[in-house]
Amino acid sequence: MKEQEPKTEPHKARYDLRVSETGPEVATLAIAGDWKLGEDRPTVSPVVQQIDTLPGLKRLDFERESDSDWDTGLITFLVTIVQHCSEREIETDLGKLPEGAQRLVALATAVPERKGARRTGKRENPLARLGGKALGVIGQGREMLEFIGEACVAFGRLLVGKAHFRRSDLKFFLQDCGAGSLGIVSLISLLVGLILAFVGAVQLVLFGAQIYVASLVGVAMVRVMGAVMAGIIMAGRTGAAYAAQLGTMQVNEEIDALKTLGVSPMEYLVLPRMLALTIMMPLLCLYADLMGVLGGLIVGVFMLDLNPMEYFHQTRESVDMTQVWIGLFHSLIFGVLVSLAGCLRGLQCGRSSSAVGFAATSAVVTGIVAIVVATAIITVCCNVLGI
């Protein structure tokens, strides 16, 4: 019998590892001593090299003392050796291993590892990543245009009286978007008016022109800020709610059931939500304007010692109906954009619970970005038109 020991690095672990030829085309791997993860153990490479040097090897037997200590460190070592032998078409015999080790090794090698399951450290080409992002943006743009087209078709069917949705749903969404949002709109708009008045007062009081705080707050709130703040609030509150509702229905396959029954999800689910938010946004904008002016009045009266009637008259002289209509137009566009963003992300939701949260977050981000972009475009157009 010829016995060879694999070359291993010096260690302090209490183990004994030997590879020996026990017959024609047969070798035995004897493993003795304690074998635990917390101790320094030999690497697999010397043993694999020793097995590869044995000529004509067809079978490898494993031996181990049954009374020695071992844990998953031994199983990992054995599985690696068994897999290597399988690749070289060398038969392995685990009959002399402890019964527990045999079961664990058999369990680990019962199902082959799926190809590509392991992550590799190969870095993706930056150009490929950029191309993938560009294709993703193009795909999302196509889906958005398709969704807007379907929404326009549904709205056209509504105008001719052919759209099918429950009127009770429309009433519920109107109440939710309107009366249900007054509290948060009141608080935010009042604070925004306070902030605008305070920032303006710090500078205007230096010139003795504190009365123009009323003009500053009135024009800013009525023309842009009231609509913008109401739109952002509704994007975070109602747009996210729409995305979560439709996303949950997508996960529960309720939207698929509607399509199977021949009911258009665009008319039955999206249209009442879009109508409700579009109708209520101008009203919320007017209310936000009023609360913002009230916030400026508080600063003017209690900080600048202005007379309330004087503040009121200055606001009335500074704000005209053109600015009011511009603010209402802003709010109308914001209502359409926020409702479309929420419903679009909801219908695009995946089939898992985490996808619902992602859809709600994406709806908020999309809605706010759309509001900012629309504000910039309308402002430029108003400047070109001279209003």
C-alpha cells in the first residue's frame, strides 16, 4: 500500500488527513480528529491536487472516526471533494462516514446548483449599463404615452355618455380629495404664507416698505405657490394612495379579473379618480391661497404692526383676476398630472407586496417632478405672453 500525504500549511488544528491508494483504481481519504469552523482547517486545494495525481483513479472512499467532533466545516469540505470527483467522473463512497455526515452531504448534493446562480465579480460595461438605462427610459416613455392615450379615449367616452364606472366611487373620491385634504392643506399653506411674509419682512423693513409684504405674499400665493403647494400635498397624499390601491388590486389579480369580464380598468378605476382630483384641485388651490394670505396677515399684524384693513386693501390692489386664473390653471394641470402619475404607477405595479410600496414611492416622485416641470413651462409661456 502506497500512502501519500497532501502538502498543507502549518496549522494548530487537531486533525489528521491522509490520501492513500487502497487498491487498483481505488483510493481512500481518511479524516480524523476534531473538525470545526472555529479552528484552523486545511484547504481543499492540496487534497484535490493529490487526487488528480493518482493515475486511473475510479473510486474514492471516505473514512472518519465516528467519535470525533465535527460540524458544518467538515460538510463543506466533503461536498467540495465530492463535486470535484463528480466532475472527473470518479465514484465516491460515503459509507464509512458518520451517519449524520452522510445525510448532510447527500442533501447538499441532491440538487445540482443552477447555472448562473452564483454572483460573479465581473463588472458590467459602463456603456452597456448606460444603454440599458436609455432603453428603460424609452420603454417607460412609450408606456406613459399609451396610458395617456387610453385616458384620453376614456374621457372622450365619458363626454358622449359611454364610459362605465360607479357614480358612488366618484362621490367617494371627491370627498376624499376635497374635504379629506383640508386639514393638511390648511396647515401647509398657512405655514408657507408665514414663511414668505417673514422672509420678505426681514428685507422690506430695512426700507420702511413693510406694507409690501401683503403684495409679496398675495401675488406669490395666488399666482403660483398656492397651486404648487396644493399639488405637492396631493401628490404625497392622494397620488400615493391611488398607486397603492391600484397596485394592491394588481397583486390580488383583481384588474385581471376586470379585463376577463370585459370591464375596462381605465374607465372603471382610473377615470373616477382622475375626474375627482381634477375637479377638486382648483378648489383646493383657492383655499390654499386664502390660508397663505392669512399666514401673511398674521406676520403683518403681530410682527410688523400693520392694520388688518390696511393689509387687506394692499392685497386686493396687488392681486387681480388674471393672477387668480393663472393659479387656477396651474392647479387644473397639476390635478391631471398627479392623478395620471398615481394611476399609471399603480397599474405598472408588480406582483409582490414590496412592489406596492415601490409603486407608491414612484407615484410621489413622478407627480412632484411633473408639477415642477409643468410650473416651469407655464411660467415661461406666461412670460412670453406678457401676463
